[in-house]
Amino acid sequence: MSSSLHVPLESLTGATRRPIASPAPGRAFHIETFGCQMNVHDSEKVSGVLLERGYHPVDDPAAADVIFYNTCSIREKAAQKVFSRLGLHRGPAGHGKIIGVLGCVAQQEGEEIFERAPWVSLVCGSASYRRLPDLLAQIEAGNRRVMGLDTDTDETFETEITRRDNPFRAYLTIIEGCDKACSYCVVPFTRGPERSRASDSILREVGELASFGYSEIQLLGQTVNSYRDPSPRSMTFAGLLLAVADTPGIRRVRFTTSHPRDFGPDIVAAIDAHPSICNHVHLPVQSGSTAVLRRMLRTYTRDEYLEKIAMLRAARRPISLSTDFIVGFPGETGADFADTLSLLDAAQYDQIFSFKFSPRPNTSAEHMDDDISEAEKGIRLAALLDHQREIQLARNHSLLGEAFEVLVDNRGHKPGQWAGRTTSNRVVNFPSPRTDLLGQYVQVRVVQAGPNSLLGELS
Ligand code: 5AD
Ligand code: SF4
């Protein structure tokens, strides 16, 4: 997934709305973002840093003096993308431009980026973003190459100003980095150790976001539910969810991604207690086989994971579940994969994200024998998706006739259609001649259901 950030300056929000230096002519920036929601939000913060220094955003990279790629290295394909982008600026095309690589590829490849693409002048990993103003100042002073790659920090990345690109949902990072050690995953290396943000600072920002008109907040972290308040208040993650939900003006609170091991009954109780906490949980399982989970170092068994699902299913509110899978992990047998398929039946997800295993540098699985062929990984991926398609079709069918409140956040697929999201994170398309629906909460009744979509009508 990649997304370019382009939003009018007036949608700025920040801890303090300080006057921004008037944009110096010719100092235009463009950021392209790859990867997860954390990266999308990091780019919003990086944009804030640039705006503060007087740069202004442009949609067209050709018109930009500064081009940043905020990169993802979770799988090899994602990591390769940035080098093809960097290739666009080889030779005269890149002359006079400052090209920077941010994010996980920056952290992973470090100085090597300068060797592969000598026209790059800035390389900065996510744990060093707080040094960005300093790095930019060095470049402005004529330094040709600057680098920020430390991960030994206990600080999180806060900026005075954040440019928010989603007008309906404000993202807020509450915990950075990861202290788990899943054997396939680069995140602990690229994003460094876990650092939580103090609850009072989070709640202050939520209050500000509400005063700017945001009604939906999404709390972010690689393992968001491992949140540990570093302040004397020692708020738990569930306590924080409730406090965010209690903030006047906030109607929806989402959170992603949760780690099964740290998912306790207090989070389910919070969802039950407060209707503003969205009844959707993304709980990556990765595999349905205990043997594979053990080699992945996921720290839970299939049965322990299913106990978490049972706990969620026992909630008073119906909670929608989604997950991530990796297929073709080293040594995954046909029987292991059959366990993954049967987990789909047991868990009854509303959405899954599935990936072929891709060996990554600086992970412990890097040196395992990647013994499942690409063709077999493809077959397993397709079988997983086929099986889930049937489950989703049945689950979506069971919603026919039900009414949901949706926050309208997009145009629908067809002309005259709108798209809104339920609190359970389902997208419902519906026709309406109205033109003022964006950002509105409306009631829709489901009238048609496919495996991947719901059609509704305004009720
Ligand atoms: N290979 C394939 N998929 C991976 N993921 C993380 N690392 C890898 C890898 N090396 C997937 C996991 C994770 C999601 C964000 O990406 O499913 O939950
Ligand atoms: Fe990666 Fe595991 Fe940490 Fe998730 S919990 S970011 S998969 S190491």
C-alpha cells in the first residue's frame, strides 16, 4: 500500500497552533508513504516538522525541492519498492532536489542507501525522527549527507504540529517500537524497543483533536495493548481506552494492532462498558498451528489464542474480529496449514490479511530453511483466501436487514453512492442524492451482502 499525502494547509492540527513561518518560495516538499498505519501517521508528523520550518506541501514530486519516501521493510517486496522510486531521481532528474529515505528501510539499510543511490542526502529511521529538524538544518547549511539511525532512545516522537491527512479519523501513536521477538519480524530492529507515551499527554491531545472537530480517534502501536503508562498515573490500556472514550466530542475510539498475549478481559470489559469504544479487534494470529507458532516465537499456542477469541465472543456487544496470517513459514507442513484453515472456522473473522513468508534481514527466521516454494506459498495463500471468502459471505449474509450507524467517509464505488464505516469496521455502500453526507453519522440498513461488501439504504 502506498499513499501520497496531500491536504490543504488549513487542516493542520497540533499541540499548539503556533504561527507557521510563511512558506519560502521554492521550498516545496512531497512525501510518499508505504506500509502500515504507523508509517502513515509518522508521515503526518514529519509533514508537521517540515511545515514548521517553512516548507509547503505539493502533490507533484516533480515540483518538490524535498522528496521524502517513508518506507516499509516488513516484506521484501515492500522494501524493493523504495529503490525503484529512488531510481527515478538518478541523473539530471534529481539535480537540485533533496531526496530523503525515512522509516524502516532507512533503519535497516542505513549507510548502504547512500552507496546504492548516491543522490540521496538524508537517511533517517523512525526512532530518530525527533532529530529531523536538526538533520534538515544540516542539509540546509550545505551538508550533502546526513543520517539518523539510533534506536537506543526511550523517547517517542512528538512534534509541535502534526498535519492530519484524514479529515474524519485522527491517528495517535501511544506506543512506539516492539519488545516482542517474533522470529520473522523486522519491527523490533527497525523501530527499536517499546516506548509508551504518558497518558496525560495523550489525553491532552485527544481533547485538542476533539476541539478541532475530530470525533473518531485511532490509537496506534505495533502492540498497542502492551501500552504501559510511564507517568505516575500508571493507567492501564483499558483505562486509557475508557478515558479517551469519555472525552467530550469523541464518538469513536479504535485501536490497532493488538498482541494476543497482552489481550486481557479488562479490554473486553471496556468495550462492553463504553459504546464509543469500537467493537472491532484486530488480533493477528499468524498461524493456526501450535508448532509453527512456537517457531515464530509468538508466545501463545493455538488453544491459548482460541481462548482469547472465546473471551471476545462472550462479550455483551458483538465484536468484529480481523487478523493477519503468514503462510509458508519455514517447515510449515500440510497438516500445519490444515490447522490454519480450521482456525478460520473456529475464529469466524470478518476480515483477514494474509502474506507469504518473506525472509527478512536482522530476524531470527532469516537463517531458517525457507523450504516452501513460492508456488506452494501461492497455493496456500489462495486456499486461505477462498476458505475465508465463504466465511465472510455467510457472516455478511447474516447482517441482512440489520441497521447500523455509519460514519460517512467516502464516495461509494458507483455514482450517487456513499460509503460509511460501522463501529465494527464494516464498510457499507449506500445510494443517496444528498451531497452533504461526508463526515456525517447516519443510520443505514443492510439490503445486500457479498463476501467483501455490504450494500445498504438510508433508514
Ligand atoms: N513475511 C511475511 N509476512 C510478514 N509479516 C511480518 N513479517 C513478515 C514476513 N517476514 C506480516 C505479519 C504481520 C503483518 C503486519 O505483516 O502477518 O502481522
Ligand atoms: Fe513484529 Fe511480533 Fe512485534 Fe508484531 S509483536 S511488531 S509481529 S515482533
